[in-house]
Amino acid sequence: LLFEKEKICVKEGIDLECDITIYDTGCISKNHLCSIFSNLMDNAINECKSLNEADKKIKVTAAQKNGFISVRCENTAKGDKHRIIRPSESKGYGMKILQDIANRYKGRYKCEINEGKCLSEITVNILKQE
């Protein structure tokens, strides 16, 4: 999935950096994990594509610790004022899907723009849910 997104980034002139350290997905389904990366990347790519400037960057990091997987996506974005973006304010379904996945796995999702950068982060509990 990330290789396919990398191809899009190259085509669009977006500098992509990835640092993924996940060794066990626990109880999260592979479809949900792919959906997390896909939606975060699609949102970041779409935001970068809307920029005219040459400084288009996306950095994706993912780590696993204490029964949680945390995926963070930071990209250049329009706007310098700090604002939190809620899934209900989004135009598409990507943020809503990320919020649903976070809720399903007793985690959290947030997205905010500040000083020309957008930070989206989702954390999910991968321990068996009861």
C-alpha cells in the first residue's frame, strides 16, 4: 500500500518519508490497518496536491508500544492559524472512517493544522477486546 502511495507522491512532486515499526498487529484486522494508512495518506496527498509551492512533504511514522499502535502523518498544508479539524467537518469519508476505527479499537483520532502543517494521528488498542 505504501509503495503505491509513494508512486503517487513521486508523480505529484511530494517528498515522502516513512518510518514504520510495527511487529505485531494484535487484534486489529489487516483491512482496518490498511484503511488507516490509506486514509491518512490520501488526505495528506490531497492536501499537498492543492499547494502551489515546491515544498510538498509528507512524513508517516508508526510505532507499537504497550498494546497500542500509533500512526502519525504530518504534511505541509494551507493555513497558518491553529485549528482542529473534526470528522464531521470533512468533505469526504476518510476522517469519519479513521474516527470509526479509533472508536472500534478503544483508541483516539485527531487532526489539526498549525503553522502550515497538518498533523493527523490515530492510536488503536491492539489487545484483545472484551
